[in-house]
Amino acid sequence: MSGSWRRRTDSMLLHLLFAWLFQSASAAEVPVWNHMSSREAEGFDYCESDRKNSDFLAKAGLAIIHGPEGMREFDRVTQRLVRQGVELAESLPSPEACRLAFREGEKYQREVGISVGPEVRRRVTFKRFEDPALSRAHLELGAQWMHDEAARAVLGKIPANAPEPSMRWARALAEARMGHAALDSALVLSQVHHEFGGVDQVRFGQERARQAEELAQRYGISVAPP
């Protein structure tokens, strides 16, 4: 996945998420909470001190307790990544060895992502429709399917039980990104289904209907028209 494509997809999903949060409540009704982004959890320096790790893990837990219902599963995935980071740091003999492991793990996970990106992108096409709402939904579904597939491909290429610290962090990153992608996929698919009543071949085309069905089977969401 290229950096520019990932930024566009992240921006789209963030917009969808907040639109979903606010569609049934006003800004005053949405609880204020200290949300922890996945990038914050991924980029935290787990090698500086046990005290800071403890505080950071507590912050991740508070996000679950005080967050809105719709964000709790996302925050649980993030909290699990933070806990894995803390545990990995505790197992390493020095800050230097610790930072090397995290750096190499992040690099490996990124390189695997780059390697699978072109193949995933080749498997999805986009087109415009006269109906702008249908064009938007077609784009969002395709982009999310691509994001979901890429996350799955990366996770499948990183060993689950590798003993090397760097590989453990690479796997933790891949698991967290897959967990977040799954939640995003369920959200996007549910919204499109709610708006259009289903994702059928007549309106969306064979490719997009098939991709929607794949996401639906993975995450237990109906895409059949009423």
C-alpha cells in the first residue's frame, strides 16, 4: 500500500466514523473521552521507562471505559497492541536492544505491506455512476475491501509464534491493523446496506457485489436487498 493511498483511506474512514457517531446524537450528547489513535499506540516509545509504559497502558484502558459504545471495540484492539508493546519491552535486556527490536519489527511489517499492495490493488476497479451517492458508495466499498484484503495478506505473511522480538512486534502491528480494518469494514458495509438496502450486481456491478459479499461473510452482515 502506498503512503498516499493509505492516508486517503484513513481520512475517508475517519470521516465515516464520526458521521456515524453523530448521526444519532448531537455533539453535546457524545461523551468526551481521551481516544487513543492506532498511530499513537504504534509510535509510542515503549523502551523509555516502565512508569511511562504503565501510564500509557492505563490511558488505553480509560479510552475503553469512557469512550462511546461504538468505539469500544476499536479501543480494545488498540489497548491489546499497547499491552503487547509493554510486555515486549519488559522482556528485552536494554533500551538499545528494545528500540532496535521495535524499529526492525515496524520496518518488516511495512515492507510486507509494500510487497502485497500491488497485487491487492490489481484486484479492484473503480467507476463512476450518474447517481453521485452510488458512485461514493462504490468507491468506499472498493477502498475498504482493498484495505481489508491488504491487512489480511500482511497478517498471513508474518509468523504467529516467531521467537525474535522484532517479529513479535511486526505480528502485533499486523494483528492490530487487521482488527481495526475488520471493524472499519463492518462499519462501511453496514452504512452502505442501510443507505441502499443491499449491494446487488444490478446497481453496484458484479465485482463490487462479490467484494461486499466477502466482507459480509467475514463479519456477519447481510448485504441482500430487501
